[in-house]
Amino acid sequence: MANKKSKPAQNAAPEAPEPETPDAPVLDGTETTQTGTKESDAPEAPEPDAPEATEPGVPDAPAAEATMDVSNRSAAAGADAGLELSAPFGDPASTGAVQVIAPVTPATVLSHPATVPAAGSAAAPPAAANMPQSTVAPLGQKSPGATAATPEPAAPRGEDTSAASGAPSEAAVPPHPGASLRRQREDGPEPAAALTSDRLLNKAAAPPVGGWRLWLYKASFGSVNVGDSDKVRLERAQDNLISSRLGERTRFVPVLSRKGGVGKTTVTTLLGMVLADTREDRVIAMDANPDRGTLSDRSPGSADFTARNLVRDRFNVTTFSQLSNYVARDGSRLDVLASDTDPAVAQAFDDADYRAVTDILSKYYSIVLTDSGTGMVHSVMKGTLEKADAVVLVSGGSVDEARLASETLSWLEAHGRHDLVANAIVVVNMSGGDTQVDIAQIEEHFKSRVRNVLRIPYDRHLAEGSRVELDKLRPATRLAVKELAALVVTELQRP
């Protein structure tokens, strides 16, 4: 490309002859400014003496004006000398609004000469005032009017900057096709405790316990299982209630009666055996009759020691293994602490002895049943009622037996034990035989005074007066005894 000469300025001296120099590299003439206009098409630069407009936002300072004046004179001098303006080669600090002049030599020739008005020429047209002006700084310096690239403020720690940068955020990334939905939750993966047997094992329904339901289950090779009857389900619910926990302290349940021969010892034995067979903890029945007690005669097993022996050796009994030598438990899980067979020795068993024995039993047993003696005024009855958590009152099927049982409730109320009367359980024992008395009327009378009343039906095995075995009881008797045990546990669970 032929080098073009700069247009002589108006009223200027004759142009000096141009020295011969090798052709300078021709630069691209399509250089654009911030507004996108080509350099060759840009309006002529204003006069050197006229003040130039600076970029918006750049304050007018004396240093800036001086620099601009020097830059304009340098540009004019370069134009007169035939200098070539090179395109900005991508200054990292450049925003596109400022043109940087490359180093020039006298041999550089303008490829696109700019018309530089001479001194005293007319001002630039109004359109040039609106165009962004380029301020040329001295060689090796940036223009004071140039706006450097301001670094973007750092995003606050914890914020997602992926949206500003155009990258997808982590939450927007779809989960892996095989990932569990639990892993995407805020609380994180499941703990090891979540792997329970109820969750991992496919449990099949238990077969029926008997009857035509069990026959149908076996005939269909297990494919047809209609389940147990409502009666069986109620029995299971009772077993769950009986086996429920009672807390950390021992519970005391005395069995009372003001008249002998009503089946008080029989009821104590039945209740203790059902509680011991159903529950997981230890249950003991204690014979606290000051006279000759018969609890050991109704219970399985034989007793080598009695409550009197335990009172005598109470300071030497420090473990359950040592205590086991004083109780009887043969054929049943119920422990029995018998009384002395000698009436003369048994009279010495008083309130202090009862408290000493129960203090030892409370360390190793959860429930202590007390087979109280006949009457309510003997010395052992005081400690028995003070430690009682629930009371079982036994009544017979005759008129005098029912009346004495009702008077027992009146005696407790007279001595300030209204709590025991409200929670008392009255058992109408009909296991010894039938009677002509209207038992329903007796039950209605006691229901007006206490919360729970039940009847133990006649049972030939119990009428024998010998040792009690649960397997020999009639189904109706077993159900009645289980209901009694469930009522006792319910009362013991009350605060």
C-alpha cells in the first residue's frame, strides 16, 4: 500500500521532504472505538487549544487537562511528522473506550492520516462533541482519563455464583439415576439404626392357634390364613397388659378378707402364678398370717425355710442366690415365702418382722403379694396397709361373707384409706361350689363402692383344696384369673 502524506495544515510551513524509509507494516484500518465507528470515519480531532470532553464520571483535574493538552500536541506533531497510529493490541486494562498509541518512530507513516486542524481553525462539528474522545497519554503511561477495568466484587462466602457465571448450580444438577431420594434430603443419609428387622424381613402372619381356622390353614398348606378369633386376640392383649413394666420400685398388693374360708389363699396363689408366668420379672407371694398359714400348702413345691428364718438371717442375706434358699419354687415361676407351721412361733411375727422381710424382698422382686391373715386389727395389718399400692378384697358367695367384705371397705374408709377403697378389686370367689344366693346382686353392691368387680366361677380342681396347677383349670377359670391379673397391673400403673 502506498504511503499517503498528511494533509498540510492551513497556514502551515511548506512540508519537508519525506525521508525514504522501508514500508511500515500496514495496520488494519477497521479499528473500532467504544461506539463501534471506524477510526478513518471518525470526525476530526478538536483544536489543541480547545478543551476536550472527557469520559463521564472522570473528574476534571488540572493534571488531566495538562496531560490532554500534551497528548493533543503530540498527536499534532505526529501528524505533521507523518506518524502512523497503531491499533490497540488488547490491553487487559482497556475497556474499549480508550485508544493506546503504540511506540512511534520518525520513519512511521500514517496509514490513515487524521486531519489535525491547525491553530486558529474552526472548532469540531457538534457531532464530535457527543462522541467519546480518546485521550492519548505519554509513551509508557496510561491516560488519566481512561477508566481501568474495575474487578468485580467477590461474591459473599456461601452464595452460589454459578448463576452469574452461566454454569449450572449444584442444586440444579439432576441426581444420579441410581441415587436414593433419601440422599437428597437435608438430614442426609439414613443411620445404621434404620436397618431394623421389621423393615428388612418379610414377616408372614402367624398360623391360628386352634379350631377350624387351624384346620383350614393346614388343609390349604398355609395358603389360606384367616387369622385367630377375637377371643384369642383379646387374650393376647391381656398378656401384653400383664407383662407391661411397672417402674423401678417394688409394688405391694395385699389380699384381704375378714372371714376365713372364702378362698383368700386360693386367690393369692392363682394371681401370683399368672403374674409370674406372664411377666418377665420376679413375683413372690408372702404368707403374712400371724396364725397358721396355708399358702405353702396351696402352692407347688415345699419350703425348707419360713419368713421367721429370713427375719433371723436378714443381715446375712445380701444376694438373690442366698434369698432363693428361703423361698419355694417348684413347678411354677412363682416364689413363695411360707409362714411357720407352729402357731406358738408364728405369734412372734409382728409388724416389725413384716417390715424387715419386705425390705429384703423389695431389693429383688417387682411385685410382692401378701396373703394377709384373717381380721384387720392384728399388728401385721398396719405395715401391710401402709405399703399397699393396690388391694384385692375376697368375698364368698354367701350372705355373711358378702357383708363382711363390704364392712372391710368401711373399715378402710374409717381409717383414712379412701385411696385403697377407690382402687380396690373385689373378687367374688365361687370356685368352691354353687350357692342359692343371687351373685349378680352382690356384684351390683360392690360396683357401687369400688371400680372393679369380677367373679371366679366354680372349678372342680380348686374345690379339692389341694395344690393349684394352672393346666388343670377350666378355660373359664383361667380367663377370670387372667382378667384379675390385668386389673391388678392396671391399678399398679396408676400414678
